Amino acid sequence: MLISKELEAAINAQIGNELGASHQYLSIAAYFEGRSLREFGKFFFAQSEEEREHALKFLNYLLEVGAEVKIPAIAAPKPTFDSAEEAVQAALTWEKEVTRQIYGLVEIALKDKDYISQNFLNWYVKEQLEEISSMETLLALVKMAGSNLLMLEPRLHELREEEDED
């Protein structure tokens, strides 16, 4: 096995964190779809799929380095939100937490002098900058729009395209 048992356990936990994020984004997408805000829904459905892809990328990395995959239980997502601002704030808070988790993985890889894992994790560090930036922009737009969220619907398509370009 090319990674330490500590990093193996931490990456397995991160698989659960990424799947949990995917579920939370599904819940947020459903919140917006239920309010006929289709572009918001599409945005968060895409975020959900992206988080699932992140989980699979971690899973495949464990397999590639000869580690054991142990997918943890996934907590239920927050089921409802009182406002669009609360839903987007939840997404931003989650992305900041995921960033903290990724940094923890990097710290283990640095401690282990595991250069292969450090290289693998660098992609996630860069990705988290994009995720936080995107959610901060969206939250600022939602706050400015207030109850007039329909004006933001076309802008969400643009935000998704900008993220896909990176």
C-alpha cells in the first residue's frame, strides 16, 4: 500500500463527506425546484453530481494505491430551508468545512512525506478555491436580489459555465 493507514482512514471519511455534500446539494436543489426556480435547481443538481464525482475520485485513488475502501454512513441532509439565502449560506458553510477537511488530508500527507498523495490532493485544494468563490458570489447575488430571485435565474447559468471552464 502506498499510503499510511491514517491517510487511508481520513480519505475514507472524506468519501463520506463528499457524498454527504452531494445529498445536501440535492436537498437544496429540491428546495429551489419546489419554488419554480429551475436554474437554481439545475445549479445545485450539478453541484450534487460534482460532489459525487469527488467522492468517486477519492474512492478510485484508494483503489489505485492499494488501500482498503470503507465507505462510511452518510448523515441525512438538512431537509428544508426558510429562504434562498439560508440555502445558499448552507452551501457556502459546507464548502468552507470541506476545505478544512481537505487541508486536514494535506496535513497528513505532508507529515507522512507522501508526495504522491500531496500531488493528488493539490487538485482538491484548487477546486475548493473555485467552490468557495462560486458560493460567495451566489450568496452575494441572492442577498442583493432579495425576494426578486427570478432576475438571477439567467446569471446562474453563467456561474455554472464559469465553473465548468476552470
